[in-house]
Amino acid sequence: MSNAIIKTEDLRFSYAEAEGISPVVLDGVDLAIEEGSFVAVLGHNGSGKSTLAKHLNAILLPSGGKVYVDGMDTVDEDLLLDIRRTVGMVFQNPDNQIVANVVEEDVAFAPENLGVPPEEIRRRVDEALKAVGMYEYREHAPHLLSGGQKQRVAIAGVIAMAPRCIVLDEPTAMLDPNGRDEVMRTIKALNREKGITVVLITHHMDEAAQADRLVVMSRGKVIADGPPREVFQRVEELKAVGLTVPETVELCWTLRQDGLDLPLDALSDEACAQALYHLFC
């Protein structure tokens, strides 16, 4: 893939343990993330998906194999700043990423540390807050915001660094359904309107279904990779590694077991309802 912004080659990783036993967390992961794409990485706890995320902007370095960010080898310490300017990271808990007492000051924090000129910081902060729908809250105290709003501020703080790619490690894990919807709408808008490459680490089927491409991990390996509507048709394979499928696919799959002719690529409620309508009407 010639325009891959992130590439892993036979990526292996083990956490060192005191007993000298190092369980393998990533076991030969080969991935190429195309610039401008929206990729979801799905897996249950312990699958290696969050460890993979931390390799994509050099928070962790490979035990074996390689990770390249826009052609830069992540083990090259001289390139670390450029790598982290290229790939921004958003974590589960927005409280851990918010450092200031005023929203706009928080969003300005990273560009200030990068030495961006003040006028450019002002422009970036305003643009980033508008991009996540939080501009009207720019003078608010972050701790008074809802979970979804805090996470959008955290995303704005990453956008203000002007990355070409954002990796989000389970950004909705601590949010209620409304907060999850806010963050997912924000992520999709950044990808579609601003062309930012998005890598979303998740264990939510409905979030994974919204991506252009779905990578499924189990025990440190990639076991499926393709458009969500294709990957989610592999119901038995996903169930075998402890994953479910979207409720719409589950319904069609269950009815197929009873001999009904229903498609397994009906991900949305509308597509599922349409399929059922055509079958029974």
C-alpha cells in the first residue's frame, strides 16, 4: 500500500516480567493503515489491541519487527517528536489528558509545548474546538463538563497539534450512550471532513461497524481484516474468540439457522428491517 501512513511488519511485543517469563502480547502483526482511512481495531480484553495502539506513536517500542509512521522507524529516538506530531493519541479517561482549568487553555497546552507561535496557537485552538463542536465552551472549566464533552476537549487538544492521524484507545469506554454518540459523531466528522486518518480501538460492535475497515485481533494476532459488512458475516469465527456481532447481524444469523434466507451484511437497523420486510411481505 503505497500511501500507508502507518505500517507494521511482523510486529512482536512482550512485557518484561520479574520472573523472567514474558507472555507474548503481539505476535507477528502486519498492518498497513492507508492515509485518510477510518479503521476500527476490535478485540476483547487481552487481545493486544491497546498494546498495538501504543506502538503507533512510539509509546511502546517493538520487541521484534518494525513500526513505521510516514516512513519513520519508531525506534529512532531522533524522530520521536516528528512521529508524535504525525500520530496523536486519545485515551480512555479524558480526565487523564486534561491539564488546564479552562477549556481553551487545555487545548493550547500541546501546541505551546511544541513551540508553535501564539497567533498560530489561537487559530489552531479555535479551529480544533469548532471541529469537535465545543467552541462555545472555550471559557468553561473542563471539570464541569459531561464525560462526552471532556472527551471531545481531549480530542481537540490532539487536533491542535495538527496530526495527520489520530489513534483513539477505547475513547468511549467510560461514557454513557449520549457521550459515546457525541464522540463517534466527532470522530467520523474529523475523518470525512478534514481527511484525518482515524484508528479506533474498541470492543463495541456498533462502533466498529461505523468504520470503513475492521481489523479483528485475538491473542496478539490479526484474525480478520476487511470492510465491517464482510467481517461481521464470519459469525461463528468471531464467537469462537469470545466476540459477538452487531444485534442486526445476530438476528439475521439466528433466523438463518432456522432456514430463513436473510443476508448477514445488514449492519444498520434500517437494512435489517428492509431485509425482514422483503422476506415476510
